[in-house]
Amino acid sequence: MSVASFSGDEDAYQKPLDRYRNDGRDEETIRALATLHANALGGLVLAVEETQEDVLGGVYEHYGLTSEHFAQYFTPGAVSRAMAQMNLPDANSIREATPEEPLVIGDVSGCGSGRLIVDSARRLRDLAPEAPAVYLGYDKDPLCAKMAVLNFVLNDMTGYVLLGDALKLDAHRVWFISTAQLIGGDHPVRELDTSEGDRVLARFFGAPHVDNDAGASQEEPDTESELDVDPEPTPGEPTPAPNLDVTLDPSETSQAGFDEFA
């Protein structure tokens, strides 16, 4: 529901509420649940602003540890901050970036809630606040991918979060995140269609690009068993990836103005 709120997707927002309706709950209860969500999202925004911590991932871990189905253990905050400092020890360690060739920083081995990417973004802003950068997150768990999307929004980071198996270079869903889109009256999150998602894989991961007709975004699997099913191979002969425009707007600072599909 939070991702749907930030992307302006009314159908996706109503989907979990419809599940409650189908379970027999009355409309007053449904409205109360929607209000609880709105309050929780507002509280999350304030908590992140006050603590500068991965509050969402911490809450998820706290409650997940009491569940026998929990299998997620995120990098501790102190460790992720130390890793960010080791990867970016000083300003001299950062190559010269331009709007045409921005820095690309990501965690594609299972980004979880995006904690390491967020800490890397904060470290970069401390060392070189004007450096243009694009951030990438990749995870096969739908909840983790969506938490990363939310953390990108809450920490004003521009980039992409991919849901899928990074080892196979497939993605069930791909989100583009940029709070700069608010300036033009758009929402900060936009789910890419299949063709656009393929271009992200080709541009940033070197995957062969297949020129298919752009279609609707793929549906997220609803069950764990469906996540383990390998996707059908894409028909057609692979062709070289097109020369994508990844230019950042030089009139904006840091993360603003980037969308290669604009």
C-alpha cells in the first residue's frame, strides 16, 4: 500500500483492502485499516527524518524474528556504515562524475531493505554532495524490494529497484524512484513496463537486450512457490542494447532530474 501511495496506483492500493473485504470485514473496519496505514506511513517518514536510520528494515527484523517463516537478516547499521566508509574513504576515492556519466552505486547481491545503499548515499553526500549518482537495488524477495523502494523515496535517492534473481539477470518488476518527479507533479515512484525493465538490465547489468513490444508491468507472484518458478525464456534473437540516454540534468544537484525514460 505504501509503494502504491508513492506511485499513485489506486488499483494496487485497493488490492489488499479488497482482500479484507473478501474475508468478511465491514467497511468501517476497512476504513480503520486504511487510516492505520496512513498513520503508520506518516510515522515512518518522521522516524527516518529524526533518526537517519533504516527504521523500516529494523521493524521488519524485530517482528520477523518471532516468526518461524522469517529468513531475512539484514546488515547491521554499524556494519553498513563502516562498509560505506571503506568503499568511499575520502573525496579522492570518487571518480569525477558528470551528468552524462553519473556514479552508479548499488547492492545487487540481495539488497534487503536497501540499508547499505542508503548508507553509501549518505556517505557520498558527505564527501561530494554535488556528485551525480544513480542507485541500484536488486532482491528476489518482494517485501525486501518494496522496502528498498520506500527507503529510496524517504532518503531522496534516485535510481532503480529490481525484484528478481540477480544471478539470472531476470526481473519480475522494476521501479524507478526519484523525488525530483514531484516538481513536475508526478509521483516519486514509477513501475517500469517490460521493455523499460529490459533496458535497465541491459544498461546497468550488461544483459542482452531483446526488442519486444512494451507491455504492462508483470504481476508480482502472490505465493512463495511461484517465486521459485523460472520465467519462460523470452522469444526472439538478442540484439545489442541501445545507446540509452542516462544524462542527469546539470541544472539540478546530486540526485535530481534523472530519468532515462522521460
